[in-house]
Amino acid sequence: MNHKPESSVLETLKLLLAEVLSLPEEQVSAMQSDTPLFGALPELDSMAVVALLTAIEHQFGITVDDAEITAETFETLGSLAKFIETQTA
């Protein structure tokens, strides 16, 4: 298995965040794995989380159970990428 799937997931997540939250390209391109998300991005409210999860499920071909979603999942870009990686493994 390629040892860099995270970078691919991170890049895809950045594209989804830009699309779902209508974030400026400069803001999204500057995001790193330690970039805080929930609570730090005013655009990422509870309704946006639902829209983002729907986009993630569609993009990565996974189904996310509501019980699997925690504040820690959306704490940073990296924590969300790690969550997706475990779902797609």
C-alpha cells in the first residue's frame, strides 16, 4: 500500500471544503493537517457538517453512521482525513 494516502485524502477534503463551504481558494490552499475546523471556521456550522458529510460519503464511497461523528472528528483537517482513512480501509 502506498504510504501517502493521507495527502490524497487531505487534498480531496480541501476541495470538498471549498465547494461545500464556498471558501476562497487562498484560504483552502493554505490549510494543513493541523488546521482547526469545527469552531474555527464560522462557515462550518451544524448544517454545513451535514452537507460536508454527504459530500464525503459520495466522494469516498462510504457511509458514515451518526454515532461515529464526534467533535474530535471535525477538530482539524487531519483528524477528519484520518477518520475518512479508517472508514475506507
